[in-house]
Amino acid sequence: MSILAQIVADQRKEIALKKGVISETQLYTMPLYKRKTISFSNAIKNTSIGIVAEHKRRSPSKPEIKLQSRVAEVAQGYEKSGVAAMSVLTNNQYFGGSLEDLLLARCACNLPLLRKEFIVDAYQIHEAKAYGADAILLIAACLTATETNLLAKIAKSIGLEVLLEIHNKAELDESPLEYIDVVGVNNRNLKDFSVSLDTSLSLAEYIPTDKVKISESGISSHSAIATLQQAGFDGFLMGEHFMLRESPGDAAQQFIKTFKP
């Protein structure tokens, strides 16, 4: 079984357990569920560099990034730095994140927040809204076309925007985009974890022009961003490059300050 398939299998088990304690209906009653969301896609388009800065403690490919990270401090630092938005990993087993991280980030900043998770059930979308997210991630490799369309439609119906992550042209061609706001190209190969910006560069021209385009993974230099901007990308998801520094917020601020468009 691939690592992605294992993660999805574990997710389905966790969701079933959580549903037995907190019903979907109970999520609707949480204070943040009625909160007016911030546009994730507009925030990316309306900044010169469009960085989506990520909070990530670890990953299957890198077991120690910043295990003792304080998400509220990181969120405040990112907001001060001038990033467009923040991505918060909520998967605990493989990434060391949690829904509480999302909640604390929401309490600490006014950035649009992306819940980065392996979403395979509508329950997780309602969780995202209840814990302060403005957008959710759907990963094409985890879902059928029918599932992608249904989950994206549900998200849009409750005011959340949708980032669809793809890894190749087949995933883009097979994914319905009616309810998708942002298309993200993940430069990381899920089979061997290798990273290549060529993945984004080869797919840029095929992403519809009415969708915000972002490139994800392996972005750590101004030259990479300049190259990707020339290819038509509006935003860039950056996590490890900032999280590996003593102060992720300061690192993001310095990166943005020294960027020459």
C-alpha cells in the first residue's frame, strides 16, 4: 500500500470514530461556523508575490521540521511578514498537526486560512468551517471525479473556497473544476518524494485561465518564483523553507522584502 493510500485509510477510520462523539449537526452550532470567511483566492491575487506560508511540524519525508512549533506565534509572524495566506496542516499522525492548530491560528491572525488535510468526507469540510478555515484542500490523487465535485460543491455552499491539488495532467483532465477556486500543482512525487519545479512548468498552460494557479513544494528561492510567475503562476505554497528557520515569520518577511518582481 502506498503512503497516500495508507493515510487515506487511516483518515477514514478517524472520521468514523469522531462522528460517534461529535455529530456533523453539532459542528454547525460552533461559534466560528457562522463566521464570514475571507477569500483565499483574492488574497493570493492581490499581493505581488502571493505566498501561502505553511505551518508544518513534520512530514513522512522529513520527520523533524519544527516539532515544538507554537502555531499562534507562527501565525502572527506570517501575518506581519506580508504573506497572502496561511496553510495549516491538521493531520496529526503523519504531520504532527491538529484542528486545534487551525483554531489557534484563527484566533491569532486575520489571514485567510487553508485547512491542509487529506479530505475524503464532507464531515471534514464542516470541521474546517467550525474551526476557522476559509478554504479547504482537495487532493485529486485521493478522490474520484465524482467525489471531488461533490466535496467542492459542499464547501462552496457553506462559504469555503477550494484548492484542488494535482500532480499530473491526467489528474487535471479528469477533475471537474466547476466549484474549484484555486488549482495547485504539487511538485513532489508522491511515490518517491522527489521534487521538481518542472512539474509546475509543464502543467501551467493547461490550467484554465479563470482559476488562480499556485505551485507547491520545493520552492525556496526568488529565482524559482520569478520563473514560475513567468509561466503564469499567481501564488506559491512555501512551508519547510520558513519552518526550518528559528522564526518562520521573520524568514518570510525577509524573503518577501528582498524579492524583486
